[in-house]
Amino acid sequence: MEDIVFVCLDEIIKRGFDGVLLDRVDAYEYWEEKGVLDARQMMLDFVLEISDRAKEGRCLLVIPQNAEELLENPVYLGKIDGMSSEDVWTFEEDRPLEEVEQRLNLLDKVISTGKLVLVLDYPV
């Protein structure tokens, strides 16, 4: 799987794109439910490796989508260039205020470093 991503990353770089948006970073939650206890750490390490490779001698933006809880890791926060979050306020129905505030507090960490935050909510 990683080889496929890095081949695609090389092609993105070759074509002159300015950055990548990494969708489904939160997919590790599925694997945790299936018993892969280190799935979160594996995803974190994977995003860090993507960022390291993307920035070798160039300025390629790396913006993960979702998995805001990874922002609690200062190395992760330092290696990404922004954050994209889906369904902050809604998901099939309005989210509980406590959950919204928790996600917003994590996104504020990104904003406080001067990095970009994108939020996408869908109509319910």
C-alpha cells in the first residue's frame, strides 16, 4: 500500500502540483475496531513519512483530512501544513455540542501555528 502512495506522490511532484490532501487519515479507526492495536500509530507514522518525502528539497503542502486527534502529537502538528475536517457540526444529524467543541479545540491548535484549516460540512 505504501509503495502505491509513494509512486503517486512522485508523480504529483513530477507534474508540479503544490500539495496533497490526504483523505481518509481516520481510516485507522476501522482497523482499531478490528483489533489492530497500533493502527493509530501506523497512520501517524505514514503521514509523517509522506510529509518527509514530499518536502525533500521542495515545498509541497501536506494537508491531512480528518483524524483531528492526531493533532495532539506535536511532531505531527509540526510536519503538516494545514488540516481539513469533514462533518464538524453535522453527521446525519447535528453533532452534540461537546463533540463539536472538542474538534474545534483541536483545529484551533492548527490555526494557532498559522496554518490553514479547511472545514467541509454537508447539508443534513
